[in-house]
Amino acid sequence: MARSSNSRPSVDNGPVVISAPSLQTAHRRIRERFGDDAVIISTRTVTRRHELGLGQERGVEVVVQPPGTGAARYNAASARLGLESPTEAAVPAELLREIERIESLVEQVSAEYDRRRADGAWAAADPVTELLVAAGASPAVSRRVAARHGATGRGAADPAEMRGWLATQLRASNCGWEGFYGCHAFLGDSGCGRSDLVLATAAQLQAQGRRTLVLAVMPADPGYTHRLQDAAAAGGYDAAVVTGAQNLADAEPHFATYDAVLVELPRLDAPAMAVGGQLHAWLAANPGFHRHLVVAADRDLADQPGLAGATRDWNCDWVAFTRLDRTRRTGKLLDVLESVPLAVSLLGRDPLHGGELTVASSATVAALVLPPAAPATGAGRLDREVLR
């Protein structure tokens, strides 16, 4: 078989990982890249979430020892990242120091900018900032967004034009319920509406004809088991309570028998959610899961200081907003999205009690950040007899 001389790696290279949608395609790619003499070390089936949209795809990873290479020790993590040796994986100390210096300068410049723009007169003089503040966003965030808007060369703010521009800036799943399937984990603070969101999502997916499984991991309320059973019976989906992280990991091979698997995690400050713990180790880097950070829209960002840290610690892919029916100041979502730079997956308005649950689109999120009708400023949470 004729082979190009540059298709072979150098003798210093170790094993590499070839990813493909099927084993047949993987073997074809191996032959094209390395010829017939490559040695297959291992093969495994993988499930990966879609980077865009709320679905997943299955494929294979084949570990290959190219012909003519040395017998370097195989490290799965290094091979998957395309690193050829442990020394290449290390970041030079000088580069780390330079990165820290640049980050420090950015923080100083940002702080000085906010300090100089802290007076309310500047906000009142800028129509874009005024629009966003009136919708409920904080002055500091409104100024930053207005600066980005102004850099595009647009003139004075027209609300409709501003919403159109925001729709190009705010990321969302933009896929509808037809694009929602695969494995999804939901995490958030206590009282954020996580349970209602999961149960309503399961009912919606089951109604779409998806075979759905809900797993509640170590619920804090002993009575939640009965609620889960009742909701599952009414919605027609399968459900179970998981009593430990290992039980959840052991159940993962069975997830492929369902179209959608929804995992409700304990509250963020629960002992089981400790960073570095068994549950975190299993989920944070799991390529088959979409990880949704659930955020209550009726809380200001100052009341939720740990969101950015949770996003990093758990490698979150999406933010889902709940309790939208309980605030008139939906512009505050802009503050959250500036702090937690994730795409929006779901929008909930008390869906278990007659409200809506929708898959988010960029246009819908923009309409929340800057509502078509002028919002009532100064209004916080709507009065409710029962807070869920």
C-alpha cells in the first residue's frame, strides 16, 4: 500500500487516540494516517454531549501505537489531549507568572473603570445604560454592555434595535424540545427551584415521546421520595432515588436504554457535593453529560456569590433560569450572564403549577434582559403565599 512519508509520526511520538463515530470509520482513518502497520492498543465506546444544542452523540476512541514509534508509556489523559510527552504537558513557570501578571492588570483596569464610572450622572447620560438599568441590570454591568454596544458604531439606543443586538450577544441552546435528549445533570443552591425544573422537564420530554429517567441523588427531604413517585406516575416516566455517588456511577451503563436521563444533584453546599469528592470526580469531567447550573431569577447576583466558582468547579455547560414568574426585574439576568458566561438552556416560570417551561433561545433571553414593555423598577420578588 502506497503511503506518503509525512503520514508517519516521528519516532519520539507515543500512542495517539483516534476518535470516530464508528469503529469502521476509526479503522479507515488509522489506515489513512498510519498505514497497515499501526498497532491498536485499546478500543472503547464513548458518549459525548453536543457542544451546541442539548443532545448527545455516541462514538469510539481507538488508542493506536503508530509504526516505528518508541515504546513510550501510554497516558490516556495525555493522549486524549494530543500531548506527546510529560514535559510538553507542563506549563513553563515563566508563562504562568506572565499570565498572572496580565490577569492582575486586567483586574486593576476593570476596577479603575468601574470606580470612574460609578456616578449616576454618566448612566443617565447614556441611553443604552439607562435602558438596561431600568430593566433591572446593575449600573456596572449596564455600562460594560453599553460600551460593547457603542464599539459597534451604533447610535442612540432604540429598544427594538438593542434587543436585536443583544440576541446576537447572548448565547442559548436555540434547539427546541426536539433537540433535548441524552444525559443532563442539574445543580444549584438550596431553594433555586431545581426539583420543579427537573420534574417539569421530565414530563415535557415524556410527552414528546422520549423515554425518560429521573434520578434524585441523595435528596435532603425524606418526603421527596413520595413526591418523586407521584410525579413520575403522573408524567409516565421512570424515576428513582440514588443513595450514593457510587450507585450513580454504577448505573451509568444503563443510561443508554433511555432517550433522556435527568439527574438532580444535592444542593451545592451539601457534603456530598464537595469538590474533589466522589460525586464531583465522576461528573465534572464526564463527557457524556450536560451540566446545568440552576439559578433563581428572583435573587440578585449579590445574594448568590458562589455561582462563578460553581461554574468552574463543576465544569458547567449551561445555566437554567427558574422562578422567572417571581420577579419584575428580569434585566438582572444580564448580571448573572456577565458573571457566569454560559449559554442559557431552560427558562422556567413555575412550570409545575400552571406556568411555562421553555428551551431558551437567544431572542427570548434578550427579551427578558430588555423587556418590550417598560418594567417597573424597584420591584423585587412577587408576593406568593408559598415559596417553592
